[in-house]
Amino acid sequence: MGRLCRIVAAGVLAVALSIALASSAASADHEVRAGDTLWGIAQLYDVTVDELVKLNGIPNPQLILPGQLIKLPGGGDSQAAPAAAAAELEYIVQPGDTLSAIAVHFDMSVEELSVAGQISDVHLIVPGQRLKVRAPAPAPGGAPRHPPDDPELEAMIDQLATAEGVDPGLVKAIAWTESGWQQGIVSSAGAVGFMQLTPVTITWLEQDVFGHELNEDVSAYDNVKMGARFLRILIAATGDEDRALAAYYQGYGVTASGKMYEETKRYIEIVRAVKQRYWP
């Protein structure tokens, strides 16, 4: 496991996306966006996580999905959030990145990135540098609005998925849903890269499956390689693609026990919708 992942696993980086999508100050719902946490939503609306859990009947506070509506305490009173707050997360610059390419992906201008990231020279960014970015808004139903547009990355995923004997379209859809094909994305739980692999999964794959360390934290190739292998293992273990997707999201142990959280069902729907839209 690479150095950056170990640092992240130790808790150095916390990524948070908090967005208010209310059409007016009277809105009583928050629509979850990719990367949202229940804690972040609670902070945004000045309520407690416990209030949100009880009001919405959330079985697992760690599992919420894009597109899910979170009811807010107080209905249409003044505690409701203002319309459309900005979505922010932290992007870690990767080798070969340019500021203009990052700006295009996140629907921002170079100037916005310069201000947000306090960059003194727009021509000089270095791997490991952290930039404040905003997430592109998803389309209705939770799938991303903007189609993937990187033939080299798509060819790479095709190659790695085919080598593992899994559907390249499914791997692409998982990666697009999880990270928007951004290797620099790190979740608050320490999940990294294209496939948003957790530290526990990474350690198991390196030690028990591959038998050696990979650079999944900085290498998109290694990250997708690990994710594709993990998906193949889950499909073989569950005997079904949808159950494999469930295990990818909520864990194999929970899935093998027969449980399927509502959030997990929503995740499967989103991945399937992304695949149907871009790689039918």
C-alpha cells in the first residue's frame, strides 16, 4: 500500500460534500449528493445526526446515497437551508495533472481553482498538492450529468476489466459512480481513487490476492486493476452481479448474511443507470 493511502488511512484527510438543494428557504428536504455524510448534512442545517436518524428512520448512519431525500427537523421553518449552497471537496493533484484539465472536469475556471487553492502560479502545481473543487451536479436519478470523455482512461479500464473477465461497462460504471474517474478523490473513510477502495480491502488484496504492494493511491492503473479483481472475486462469491455490487458497497459479510440495505439497493440502481446510459 502506498504512502499516501497510509497517511489517509491514519485520518489526515477528511473529504466532505455538503450541498443544499432546496428550491427555497421553505424546503424541508435535503437531496444527498455524492460524498455527502450524515454528519456533514447535520452541520449544514444546524441539527444533530441523531435527529436526522430518528426523523428519517435511517438504519445505518454511515450509509446514505446520492439522490436520497433527507427530511429536516422543523419542516419549513427558518432552520431550512438556503437554496443551492456550493459543493466542495478536496482533490489531490496527481502526476501529469494540469490545472486546466482539473478545471474542465469539475466545471470550474482556472481562476476559481487558483483562488480556492491559493495558487500563486497557475502553471505550477505539484503531485500531492490539495485543491478545493466542487462536484458537478448529478442528473435526476443520481447518475452524473456529464458523460465520461477520456478515451485513454476508457481503454485502460477496458483492458483491465477484460483481463479479469468482468464486464468493462460495469467496471466503468462503478468507477464513474464512485469517483467520477478521479484518482485524487479520497473519502472521509479513507477510500481512494477511481474505485474508492477502502484501506481494509486494499490491505487484503495486496496481502492475500496479489501477494505484493500496488500503488493504488497514486496510480489509476493499479487502482482499477485492484477494483476489477475485487469485483471478479465478489461475482464469483455471490454468483450474481447485483449481489456483487451490493457486496462492493455494503460489504461481503453483510451481503452473505442475506441483508440488503435500502441504501444499497439505491446504489445498485444508480450503477445500473450509469451503465445503461453510457455503456449499454
